Amino acid sequence: MADANSAGNPGERRAAYTLISPAWVTFSVLLAGPSLAVVVLSLTDWQLGAPTMNFIGVDNYAQLFADRVFWKSFGNTAVYCMVVVPGSVFLGLGLALLIEGATFGRAFYRAAYFLPVTSTLIAMAVVWEFLLHPSVGLVNVVLEQVGIRGGDWLKNPTRALFTLAGIGIWQSAGLNMVLFMAGLKAIPPDLYEAAEIDGAASAWERFRCVTWPMLGPATLFVTVVSGIRSFQVFDTVEVLTKGGPNKATEVLLYTMYTEAFNFFRTGYGAAITVVFLVVVLALTLLQVKAGEKRTHYS
Amino acid sequence: MAAIACENVRKSFGAVEVLKDVSLDIADGEFLTLLGPSGCGKSTLLRIVAGLERNDSGSITIGARRVDTLPARDRDVAMVFQSYALYPHMTVAENIGLPLSMRRMNVWQRLPGLGALLPGTRTARKGIAKDVADAADALDIGPLLQRKPSQLSGGQKQRVALGRAMVRHPAAFLLDEPLSNLDAKLRVQMRSELTELQRRLGATMIYVTHDQSEAMTMSDRVAVMLAGKLQQVAPPRRLYDDPETLAVAEFVGSPKINVLVVGNERGGGFHAVRPEAMEVVAPDAPGATTGRVRLVEHLGSESLVHVDVPGLDLPLIARLEAMSARDPRRGEAIGLRPLPGRVLKFDAAGRRVRG
């Protein structure tokens, strides 16, 4: 592009624009267009199917930020993220290290832990519903065998969000594991040998000297992707709790969904979506910035 | 510094026997090169001495200690890798200082932040910083101490790797093809620097390479290894002039030694003649092998004459001083004759026959 412009040859310039046009068109129609439409919609009072639409400025946002339910929902989503991200990142890392260190059955364990990623979360949520049933669910039946009363996992307001977070960890640890395994494969074996000769006595020392710093880029990527994915939590909430009990599991996407598609307040829903997009964008920028500075060592 | 002894070392990977009963003594302060083509087992032997691989049988002694069962970190050896194996997230100073901090500080003292609060940490860090600075000065990389490895050139990385090896004054240095990632010019320069460093430190060094010019120029002795067996251990000059086996004669020297199959009443054998021990004579001269000149390579100070001889697969090669005489022309019929006393004789099994 820059070359074609600076060359100033009209033929070359036309060719350049022609060649990038497919990318531009798809980008505009599929990504930029819808995002822009959401931003515009968030400034109107449009309701799904309504014949009229009024431009109301930032009223939606004013209402949103004054709404107790929105803040509850935002807070729940944040708590969910803060449990799921470290949980799934460290579980994924642990699994990757264990499987890489294993002498047999690697392919089996890799596939087993990756299964939750490939399965449909809606369907899996139904399975979890059975497992977590207060009286006949497998979880409580097992707990009873060792003398613990499991109680109700999904209807207890202090516990429901964490139950969902547990399912979230279960679901995304496999993907993180695979990403970490790719990162582990990329570490030159020479470094471990150098560390060994330099006196790294224990597995912990080798991890601290070589594995952990060399996994920097992978860890950053995994953390951000997990953050974005867990910020998008919706399926389990929709199937298992519907945001209840008493808004205890109300999360951002679920609030957006109910406002926009149950109450048809499309403009208001769009405003929530914009908040959501801003957070995701911030996470992505964080990755880019931090990635440039700290983890690639160049 | 210490002497190293390998006795009857064997090693197999699965069904492949990589080292077949290797015995080798390296004197204290000696520069010994393990020379051989890739896959001959030279790196495996080095890694066994380092403790990165275990020998199946035999023994390794460093100084007065038998070290076979000791882990690498307790053998008091330092290694320089072909890839340098620098820690990319650490500065040059941290890279060089790591072997010291691993040994002089405990787990808690090494923790970032918290470690500084513990007794002894400050003194230990000061001592390490001083030793690192000394090593860096010896290698002329003092100004680079705060850089990361990615900001260094190949030659500078090489020096950092050497610094990390010498900073703790190990009993021996093990170098695994340390120069092969450098460009040709730098490689030649590092060759002399490395020998000089070795002499200055009085260090015992085992140097692994497939490059015979490195082996010949740097070593006190060269151990030629072919297919898992030590063929000959000798000073470079002896290795070239007085090879024990045909394999060594063929492996050492470029261009390759001329080999003629000979047969007589007591059985077959080989005569081998170095290219510079061949003289060009008239085709009908007594004792001459006759052939046609296939190619003449002019190398400035000398010329290489390749001669196709009927019945031989490879051309014979003669090395002529450029000033000595007129160079033969391509296609010309000439005779080649070994200089008196310069024929190396080998029996059918490739063993040297003297006299």
C-alpha cells in the first residue's frame, strides 16, 4: 500500500486498491459495520420491530450507569472472570506440564482434557444440571459417601456464581492446556541442559529459570483469551440459572440478552454491548502493549 | 582444573550403539578435540562427560572423583552449546551470574524482591557482580552487561556463553561445536581467541567439532571418532603425517588423501599418498601411474591437479606449488608418482602397516 502510493504510478495504485478491496469489503461488512451500527443504535430509543426511532444521545448510558441491575451484572461478570481466568490458566498450565512430563498415555490425556472445549457448552450445561442436582446428582451423591452434605449448587445465592465459574474452568482449561503445550514445545531443550549444568537443582528451579519465563508470550496470550472468553459467559447462565437466584448469577451478556430480546429494548441492549466491546478491546490492547514490552525479550 | 578419564564407555540409544567401548584420557590443562563426522558419537561422549546423558557401562572420572552417577550440576564442569543456550529473559550480567547465584545463594535469597531482605543476600550479590565483571572484562564484553541476548551479535553471544562457563572456574570446559553458528571470518578469529583463553586459564577443555581445520589449529591433541569408535588420539601433526588407520587418513586432510588398492601374494591392501606427496612426471617415467588431467584448480599459492586414471573411480589429486613448474593442461596425459618414503601402507582391514 505505502509503496504503491509513494511510487505514485496510477496503474500500480489501482492494482493495490483492487487487491485489498476483498479484505476491506469483508472487514467493513462483517466487523466494522455491525460494530458501528451497535454504537449508533445505543444512542437511540429503538425497540425491536418498532416503526420509529429517536436519537436520544447518551440517555441509554445514563440509565445504564444508574441501574443497580447493570452494576450487579457487571460485578458478577468481573468476579466470574477473576475466578475463571486464574483457575483455568493455572489448571491448563499444570495439565500441560504433567502431560508433557508423562512417559505414557500422552495422546489420551491430551484428548480427554480437550474434550470439553470441543463439546457444545449448552449440551454440557444440561449434563452439569444433572450432575449438580441437589438430591440425585452425582456430585452430591459422591459427597454424601464421604459425609459431606452438598446442598444446592445452583440455587444458593452465595454459591451459584462460583458453581458456574467452576464449570467455566472445566470448560476452558483444556484449550489453555493445548496452548501451553504448544508453548512448551517451542522451548529449546538446550536451555534446560544449560540450567542443569549451571546448577538448577530441582524441577522448581528449572521451571523458574527456563519454563516460566520462556512461556511468557503463551501465558499472556492464554490469559487474555481466557479473560475475553470468560467475559462472554452466557450459555451456562441461560441453561442453568437464568441469572438467578435473585440476580446472583446475572452477567453482562445475559443482561444484554434479556433487555434486547426479552424486553425488546434494542437501543438499551446496544448500550450494554458497547460497554462489553470496550472491555474486550481494553483487554486486547493490554495484550498487544504488554506483549511488545515484556514477554518477547527483544 | 582437573584431568578427565573415560574408561570403556558404552552407550546405546535403543538398538543403535552410539559409543562402542571408548577409553580416553585428557590431561589437566589439555585442549583435546573430539573430531568426527556428524552422528559419530562425539557429542554423545561430551554429553556423557557433562552428565546430560548416562553411560550404559564404563566409568567417567574428573580429577580424583568418579562422576558417573553424579548429576550434571555436581560434576563441576561448564558447557558451551552450539546454540549458546543463553536465557533470553535475562541480561548478559544475569546470564553470566546465574551459575554463581545458583551456588552461592539459597532458594529464598534468590527470590526477586523478598530475597534482598534476607541476611547475606547483599554480600553474595556483590561478590557475584564482581566475578561477573571480571569474566566480562576478560572477554571484552564489559559494556554489554546490561543488554539482553537478543540485542547481541552472534560473536557477542558466543562470548557471553563463554563467560557463563568460565565465571565459576570449573574443573573442565566442554564445548559442543561452539563456533559453527558464526560466519567464516569470525570463526577463524574466535579460534585463536579461544586457544589463547584456554592457555591463559590453564583450563582443561574438551572441544567437539566436525571441522578438521578447527581441530588441527586449536588442539593439543585430536581424538578422531568414527562410527562410535575412537580411531586415533594424537597431536594434529602426527594425525596428518602418521595416521593409524586408513579411515583416519581419509577423514583428515583436504583434499582427501589418494588411495590405491594394491594386491600381492600375501593379500590385498591399500597405499595412500597425500596430494602434496605426489609429483608430476612424464607418462612413461618408471613407477608412474598414468592418466589424463581432468581439472586444474588454481588456488593462488598452489594448484590442485585432478587426474583420471583408467580403472579408478576417483581421480588422483596432486598438490603443486604454484611457482614450481608449468601447470599441466586439461586433457593432457601425465604420470603421477609418490615422493620417496611418502607412501602410507595399510592392510586389507585398513590398519597401518609400518616399514
